[in-house]
Amino acid sequence: MNFDTNELIGFVAALLTTIAFLPQVYKTWKTKDVSSLSLPMLLLFFTGVLLWLAYGILKDSPSMIFANGTTVVSTVLLLRFKIKYHKK
């Protein structure tokens, strides 16, 4: 694994973008209000993040693996909340 300046920049970007996503997960968990979450958007986003994770693994990029691995987990939580708390 090669850790250099590029990876440092990647980790800072990963940290900021991952942290930016967490308040939505927390708010949805606390309020159980999923009305503003679009299921198609979440599914497309999840697919894209999975592909970015695969790309990061193939490129052996720790920052991409960290960011997208964390975001996959967050998105799975939002998808679970969307399905569980959706008003029929």
C-alpha cells in the first residue's frame, strides 16, 4: 500500500464528504421521517458508491476504500430506514 500526498488529500476529502453525510443518517434515525428521501435516488447512489468502492479496491487506494466503505454503510442504513419507516 502506497501512502503519499495524494492519499493524504484523498483522506481529507473522504473525511469531509463522509462526515457531511452522517447528519442525514442521524436525523432520519432520530425522527423516523423518511418522506424527503427518494428511494430511486438512494438506490442509484448506493450502486454508484459500491462501484467507487470496487474501484478504490482495484486501485489500492486506502482513502477511496475508507470513504466509500463508510458511505456504503450509511446508505444501507438510510435504505433500511426508508423501507422500515415508509408510511403506506
